[in-house]
Amino acid sequence: MVVYQKSCLDKIQRQSWMTDNEYAQLLTRIQNTGCAIQFKEGDTGLAGGTVFYVTDGGTHGMETSPTILSNLEWGCEHVFAATSSSIGSGLTNTAYVVRENCKSARGGETIWSAISKFQVNGFSDWYIPSRKELTEVYKYVNLKTELHSDNIYEYPSYMWSSTASKKAPAEISHAINLWNGNKTETTRDFRLSIIPVRNF
């Protein structure tokens, strides 16, 4: 009796009955097997975004969301937030601030509220990148045109990081312009954008 062994291609094939979430879970499990996809920076990731950092020969790393969310405050004025900027600290920074359940200064939505409910292509394990993670993102993802707003408090080309300023960790946070790479520190009441990231 011949036993049919599924090929790696068979194993990652989406079945008609699978929801986006179920297929996302399948792809995540595959990355811990001999059928893992080996990515390099700049590739399209499992969730449809851009891979910007790899480890373990490309079987694991970080990818961006294919979607940018705009018009968001950092929030959490007067709350001492995480100042870690290193690669790998964005997830911890995000978890720390989300627990604070912070409010906005101007009545808009905060990046923490937005990231807590964000899902795309079945994946919901997104977080706000740290300052250095966001610098890596800029190497592989940048806006083709600068984004503008008529509101003096909105700068949609700038992406918030999850890293608070060491100079004023209760008031100021780091951001980067994804069009020209300009880095800044700004008060948390401004409305910038976020590019969510996830680990794979």
C-alpha cells in the first residue's frame, strides 16, 4: 500500500473551508517545521506586508502590515512609557503601554486603541515598532509621495514608534517620516500614522 506524503506545497495550500484566521494560523505553524519559507529583507511576508528583518536564516523575523493607519495620537500624556529603542523591543513596549489604557489629549483615537483591534489577512498579532525597528522598516518601505493634511496637528507621513523619549518619557515619543526618513521627537497630542509590524 502506497502512503501519499504531502509535499511542502501541499501543506501550505489553503483549503476552501479555511477562514483568514485559520489560514494565518496554518502559515504560522509551518514556519516551525521543515517546510518553513525562507524570507529575505524586502520580500512579501506571510501577512502580505514587507519583511524588514530576518533571523534563523530567514525562517523567522519581522514584517510590516500592508496597511498604514493614519490620524492617530500617541496618547498617554503624563504617563511614563517604555524608552527601549532596540530591535525586538517593540512588542514589549506595546504590551506595556496598552495595559495603561491611555486616553488621547484631543479626543481622537490613540495608536494603542488602534493596534489592539487591528487585523489584516487573518493576522492579529500586530504591535507598534520600536524606534530602531522603525528605522529598519524605512530601509524597505517608504512612501512614494509625501502625505499632507490641512490640520496643523496632523502629519500623516510621520509614523509613531513605541519608544518614548528618554528626555521626557511622560510627554514625548519618537517618530520617523516614511517619505524622507526624517526622524523626530514630538509631543503625543499630534496626529501621525502607524505602520503595524509583527513577528513571524
